[in-house]
Amino acid sequence: MASENFGKVAEMKNVSLDSTVAEQPIEQPKKQWSLLRIGTRFWSWFWFILGAIYFLVPLYATLRHSLRMERDVIGFKAYERAFEDPSFWETFLLSNMLAVATIIASIILIVPTAYWIRLRLPEARRITEFITLMPFVIPAIILVFGLIRIYSAPIGIPFTGIDLFRPLTTTKIGTYAFITAGYMGLAMPYMYRSVDTGMRTVDIRTLTEAAQSLGASWLTIITQVILPNIRSALLSGALLTFAIVVGEVTLASFLGVDAFGPYLFLIGQHKAYEPAALSFVTFLLTWLAMGLIQLATGGQGQAAGAH
């Protein structure tokens, strides 16, 4: 009996030893995984806080400077003077109209192009991407001088002396159309990337075949099938285009357009507090536009699928 009890005790000890040995390699990866998660979370918060400080500290300094126009008084005197200037409203409204025109023209040009490339010409995608990246390579000053050199002279038929169009820079409408085309070039990388990203999340071919089977024309497919499914992408591209047009200085200055960018640059040369106030207001308007995009899209991306 004693030997049998001794054998059972030994077996129980061996089983317990085996179980502890078996549990050790399981617990060790769990500890490593928890430590890895803690380290990842720490660095994520670290870089988030560092980025927030990088963006918020200059914004706070701009706000603080704009509120100290009067000595030893924190007030909105700079904002009152900036908004009382009629030139502010004229230039700001003009820049907004040019931004809306640029957004509409960019959508008309880029959406059908990106749609056709993704549907029928995938081999032309790299060439198109290269072309859309050219505004990053060519400075705006070179772009505006090239455009002025070409379109400030009459456009005619070579070797005939017949003029088809007058110089675009001789009339206001021509100048506005001219600068809108320049803004389209500057905003093309952002708008095209936004549209192309939106179309990646949608099964373009299946939607097109389904619409064609129901007798839809190409115009109906683009306007009633494709555009609603890339709404978020269009709004993102429109926001970036709006920000570029409102703050652009080079094209407007050399073309003699009284836009908001040159106006802000001009008062920055002669005044100290009003430019800071207008810069802060422009930042708030940008965030307001982003909030409107979130409301318009319901906070959802394109992952919800095609309608």
C-alpha cells in the first residue's frame, strides 16, 4: 500500500511539473505581447501629442497675438478692423467664387478621365499619375509666366493670320477663366488622387455593366451612378482645392486679380495684428468646411459599398 501511494504521489508530481512546464511557454508570449501593446500604445500617444503640440502651439500664438492689438487689453479690435475693411469682403468673396468655379471645372475634367482610365485604359494610369504630379515639380512662378507668355497673345491659325481668340488677359472674364485654369493645374494632384482613391473602393466595372443593362447612357452612368458613390472623395478633393485657391498668392499677383491671398500678403506688409486675425479666421473656416464634409457624408467612408 505504501508503495502504491508513493507511486501515485510521484505521478501527481510529474503531472504537475509537466503542466507547469507546458504553461510557461504559453504565459511567456502573453507577457511579451502585453509589453509590445503597451510600448505601441505609448509611442502612438507620444507622436500624437507631439503632432498636436506642433500644430496647436503656433495656432495659439497667432490667436494670442491677434487679441493684443490694444495695450494691456485682450480684445477683438483686430478682428473688428479686419472685417470693417471692404477690400476684405471683396477679395474673400472673389476667391470663394474662383474656388467654386475651380472645383466644378476640376470635377468635370477629372471624374470622366479617371473613370475611363480605370474602366478601359488601365495601362494609361501610370502616365496619368505622372502628369498629375507635375504641379509638384513645376513651381507656380514658372507656371504663371508660361501661361502668360502663351495666352497673352492672340490665338490664331498658324500661317494664315486669322485670329480665333483674343488674348485672355485683356478682359476680366478672360482673366478669371485664365486663373481658374491655373488653379485647376495646381489642385489637380489633390483632386485626381481623391477621385482615384474613391473609385478604388467601388466596383466600377460591375456598376457600369449593370447600368448599361438597364439602358443607361454614359452621361447617366457618370452623373447618377459613379458620382454618388464617390461623394466623400469628391468632398475631400473639393476641400483641398478650396484651401489652395483661397490661400494662393503667385498666380493672382502676377495676373492682377484682387484675390484674398494677395490681399492677406499686402496687409501683412503694413499691419501687424489684422493678418494674424485673418489667418486664424481662415483656419477656422477650413475646420468648419471639414465638419460640413463629415455631416454631409454621415461620417462614413466609401467602404459601405456601392448603392
